[in-house]
Amino acid sequence: MPSFKIDTSTAIVFVAVPAAPKVVNKQTGEIALDRETGAQMMTVGLTVADEGEANLYTVSIPASGIPEGLQVGMPVSVVGLKARDWENEFNGQKRHGISFRAVALVPAQFPAAVQG
């Protein structure tokens, strides 16, 4: 399934939900691993504001891409953000949506215009 790059170069991005292990199976507590590298995956809630609109995205990121000291409210830059659509069937119900994945988060500084 193809993925699509998302350009956040003009956006202001904040951490809205702290990083947590991405759980694959809630019953067993199994944590998701990157299929290519085997790295543990984390999820982070990011508020992305651009062109007068803000949205909350849950983004999957390898644990190695989460900076130490990441806190709610912290401005970040997102490295390699991509979106992918998905569809599955669970208990006879079809579900679909868009998943977001990034390579890493990097602490960012507020632009001078925002600092006031």
C-alpha cells in the first residue's frame, strides 16, 4: 500500500499526548516492532497547525526517534512524516482510516513571530 509524504515545513507542531509504547494486542500487551529494523514503536499525539487550521494526529515513531525529555506542549519538528490509508475487518465489521508514521521528532524553537 503506498504512503504519502506530508510537508510540515510551514506548520507549527506541538506534542499534545506524551510518547507511549505502541500496543499491537491489548490482551497480551504485545508492543509493535518496526518491520524493517525490529525497533520498538511508540505513538505520540501531535497538534499540527498550518494555514489557520489545527489537527491532532497520532503518529507512530521508532523509540530511537523520540528525543529525551519530550514533554506535552513542546514544539517539535517532524522528520519524514508519511500517511498511509488502511482497511481491515474485525468481528465482521470493516474499518478504515489513515495512519501516520515518522522517522523522528526533533525539539524545535518557536519562530520569532510566535514568541512575541
